[in-house]
Amino acid sequence: MSNILEKPKSFYTDFTRKGSADVITTHYCPGCGHGILHKMIAEAISELGIQDRTVFISPVGCSVFAYYYFDTGNVQVAHGRAPAAGTGVKRALPNSIVISYQGDGDLAAIGTAEIIHSANRGEAMTMFFVNNAIYGMTGGQMAPTSIIGQKTTTSPYGRKAENEGYPIKVSELISQLDAPVYVERVSLADVASRNKARTVVRKAIQNQIDGKGFSFVEVLAACPSGLKKTPLETNEWVKNTLHTIFPLGCYKDETATRTPRFAPAINPTSDQVLTALNLKDDHSDYKASVDKKNFIDQNVKIAGFGGQGVLSAGTTLSVLAMYENLEVSWIPSYGPEMRGGTSNCNVRLSNKRIGSPLVENPNILIAMNGPSLEKFESAVRPGGTIIVNSSIIDAKVSRKDVKTYYVPVTGIATEMGVPAAQGVAALAAYLAATNVIPVEKLEHVVHKSLKRKELADKNIAIIRKVAEYITKGMEDNKKCLTGF
């Protein structure tokens, strides 16, 4: 029987890019080492039978589009943060095989703290570090691993030790830590080196399968575009220059002596979560009322400006949903926008496990100020609901395919003597309008969370006032439609 040469099963059959129906090869430049290393990793994943368990983590850099190639779990992370994200994935999913893939400008520069501390903790991950001694993606700037005398766009006269310091030897650093089990530096400069690298790649992944802990593989690779050489010239430079500065070899290997450690999967029940958050006893008298089986997912975006209680409204809704035994996620978005612009939070409620906390197309929008309505109105799904804070927003919703409620939440909260409660007022409007959770249940959470009885009573009065406003508006609208 003849052997059939084909792509590893852990690669997609066709490589396509977002927004394009065209089938492409890769985005890597001719002679780039990334494609070679990608293939080695993909072959190991397929041969070891771990495709369905693997989570590939790629940050900013030339490997930013790795998720177009690897048919595995993929997490895209911020510059340098792959070890931190990988730690979270591995601890949340202990049975997963986490592969972090980083370049020298990523791992050895902005990500130095992340890689050192994840290695020092001995996180059960496999790290691949591509060292081509230059920032390849952003224009050929000097990298932490650029060698003495190397000319780049940011060191046009050559790197000087007295000015930019020496090239960082990451494998040597990592190997000095107690926790890592395996550290080796390999090269892709010629056939012999690639054959060795293929074996090392597989071993580093196998270590994770066997529960041996943290494995780190540094890969010396060519960057013809960044170094402004042909692929052949670049590989010769890697062999004749990089190999002398960054000697190949195994810097640490305790694979044979390490005792396997497999962390148990942790799937806490709702009661365990409440107990851990010290909330269970305070809310033990709460009676859930939501029909979970028929619950319709709520993808909520609450947006406004700083001081309107946008983020706390999101956390209050999340707590309420927890006591209804729903799956919940909450994530904020804030920063300079908070000063007069839009800060917002995403809240997702579901009867199923939630894969991502992001809400790109909400079915519920609570707009607390004009910029928020302007920014997010178009993103609401057809058939969704928009709650408009009519105390501040004069504009009207232009869409006809959504339900809109104009509620003076700021005015009501202010009139009732608690301007800071406008976020609670907005939640009351949402619940009263949709009845996704009975609005009176919000009173329970507010009463328990606010220690001052007088303040809790005022907030509850605001909730009832808003609910009355919504109910009256619905009744008035019904009279207009029916004539009664």
C-alpha cells in the first residue's frame, strides 16, 4: 500500500481569510520559518490524536492568523499575554492540551513577565518560542533577541550593548527555574536541524499529555523579509550567526524523573459558587421563578457614561440571574470613554453554558446616554428591545424592527432622592418591559445587597415607580391600539 502525503488532519483543508472567499496558501512570506513549525506542530497534534483536546493560543505578531490554519480550539490574545491566557484555559479545562505560540518581540519583550511567571509556576502547558532576531510583522525593528551589531529600522547603526543591552537568551533563563520540566533550543535552518526540531516538538507536546508540566521549545527561524535577505541567505545567516549566539541543545530535561500531575476538572454547582462568593446564606430564602427549559437567551448591553451605574447595573443583573439558577457572564468595557463618552458592559444570561462573554449583537440594549444609543442601536438584533433613558436622550430610535421603551430613569431616580440609583431604575425598566425575570425579584437582590435599610427602601421605591411607569405605558398603548 502506498503512503498518501496530505495535510495533517489538524490543519483546515482550505486556508481562507475573513471577508474573502478566496482559498489562499498562507500569509507567511516565502522562506519564513513559521509555516515549517506550524506543520510540525500540526503533524504532532494529528499523530498524537489530541486534535479535539488542543487549544492553540496565538497573540499579536506574524502568527496572529494561526486560527486560519489550525482546526483546533483557538484563542487570540493581546500582545505578550499568551501564557496568562493559557494558564486560564488549562486550569479551567485540565484535560485540554494548551499550546502557546509566540515570537521574540512578543514573548521576550512585552510578554517577559508572563512567560517567566507561568514557567516558574510550572503551568502544564507547551510553549513554542520563535526566535528570528527581529520584529518581522511591524517593519523590521530591533527585537530583544537581535544580536550585537545587527542593523534594524530602530538600530540603523547596529545594536550596541552599552545602549540597547545584550540579546536575551530565553532558554537559558527559563532553564534556571525549578518548575519547568523540559527546555530545548532547536533550529529550522537545514534538513538535519528540522528533523531534530520535529522530534523535540513532539516530545514537548507529549510531556503535557503525560502530565509532566511546563515544556519550553525555542526555535531559531528565518525571517527573509525582516532581514532583507533571500530565504537561502537567511538560513545561512541563522546557521552561521544565530547558532553561535544562541547555541542549540537541551538546557533542561527532567521528563524521565517527574511524577505526572493531573489536575481534576472542577465543575462547581450553583450552590458551591454561591457559597464560595459568600452569598448563599444571605439569599437562601430566594425562590427562583424562571422557567429554565424555555428561557430565551438574553444578550444584554448596558451603556452610558461614568457615574450612571452602568457597570454596577450589570453586576446586579448578573447576581439576580445567578439566583434564578441561570448561566451568567459579565464583562465591562471602560477607559477614557468613561469621561463623557460611552462605557458599557456585556451581560449574557442563558440556560446553557456560555462560550464567550462578549455581546456584539445584543437582543437587549439599555442606552443611558445619547452617544450610547447612537453607537449601539444598529447592532441590536431584529426583534430585540431597546430601553432609552428619555431623561437625557432626546433622539428617537429610527429602527422599526425593535421594541423601544422611552423611560426617564435618571429623572425618576433623581425625583426619588437617589440619583445614583439610575442604573437600578434602568434594570427595573428592562425587567418590567420584558418580564424575563419578574421585576419584583430585583427588589430582593437590592434589599440584600444594600446594608442601609433607608437606602434599600428608596431603591425599592424606585424599582416600583419604574415598573408602574412601564405598566401604565403598556396599558396606554393598548388603549390606543384597541380603542378601549
